[in-house]
Amino acid sequence: MILNKPEAGMTLIELMIAMAIFAVMTASIMITFDSFQKGKDITDRSSKRLKEYQLAFNIISRDVQQILPRPITDEFGTEVPLYSMRSENGAEIEFTRAGWNRSPFSKNKRSELQRVSYYLEENKLMRATWRVLDRAEDTQPVRTELLEDVDTASFVFTYQDKQKAWKTVELWPPETYVTGGSGEPRTNIPEREFLLLPRVLEIKLSTPDFGDISRKFLIANCLVDVFYPIAEGEEPLGGGCGS
């Protein structure tokens, strides 16, 4: 009588070793996948954030490239007009721009010039626009959020004075134009001076993710002389496209 030999199998130790190897491989795969997923999330967030910056600066560039020398009347009916561009504290800016196209199907006629403002509110870079240039008491701006998570925003202006000297200031118009250097506000400001534009506008942003960001935009300030030719006996404001 022939007895059947017992079938060969895995011992308990071999089974435990196999399970340990499988566990290590599984853990390695999970760690690799998790690392890849985190890296992808970071890349996606950075890419999305970069697109937000690009969109914001594209909008700013579009506005700045179409700045025109057009003073306005404020909502209080003040006799002294607001400068074509103004920035009273360096943390906000307001100016007049062209290119506000009107739909040919619109029944309401309006100017193609638009008053635009940029400022920081609750760590958000905001853009405000007005539907009219010369405001009434009930005129309200249309506000749009351009960029969030912005710590600080400031504006710097470079211009050429009447002596053809290049200067950089953080307020617009420059203090020397507002006070004449005396420290007291001037009373008889020539109408032409309200058209004053800088040559270069620089915007500076401080952000938690990209750090400090600076962009400079060239302004065609010679448009002052194009739209408002110098009368006999008047002096140019300084600067110009050919400077």
C-alpha cells in the first residue's frame, strides 16, 4: 500500500514575511501617491493663482494704456474739479480712461470715457467704475474684486517737471503742484494743470504667496497737448511722448 505524501505548503514564518513585504510595498505606493497628489494640488493652486495675477494686471494694463486727460466734477458739486488722475494717499488711484465701448444695440447713449479707481479693501484689490464722468450726489460706483489675499497695495508716479527733471512721487498730483512749495493749498490753479498726467505708473503689491510684486506701465502723457493744445503764452506741463 502506497501512502500519499503530504503536499508542500508555506510555513507560518514564510506567510508572515510575505505579508510584511506586501505591507511595505503598499505603504510605499500610498506614500508616493499621496506625495504626488499633494504636489499636484500645490501646482494647481499656484497655476490658478498665477492666472488670477495675470488677469488682474491685464485689466490694469488695459485701463492705464487708455488714460486720457479729462478732469471730472465730484459728487459734492465742488467748483474745483478732480484731476485727470489723482492719488491722495498713495494707496489708491483714480483716473479717466477711454475705450469704454457701447453696444450698438443699446438705446441709452453715454460717453465712451470712464472713471476708474483701484484700491485695497479687506486684503482685496478692488476696481471701481462710474457710469458717468461728472457725478451727482446719488452716483454710486460699480465695484469689482480683482485679486484677493493682498497685504498692501501702493502706487508710485514718475514724471518730468517743467525743468525737464525726472522725479518720482507717491502722491498725485505732486505736492509741489498742489501747494506750490509753500505748504498751503493753492487757490488759483490753472485749468490746464488739472490735466496733469505722470509718465510712468508703478503698482506695488505685497502678497503672502508671491511676495512683493511690482509692475510699471507707460502713460502717453503727451495726449494732454494733443487734446488740449498749448495756447499762446502757456507753458507745457512737462514730459511728453518724445521725452
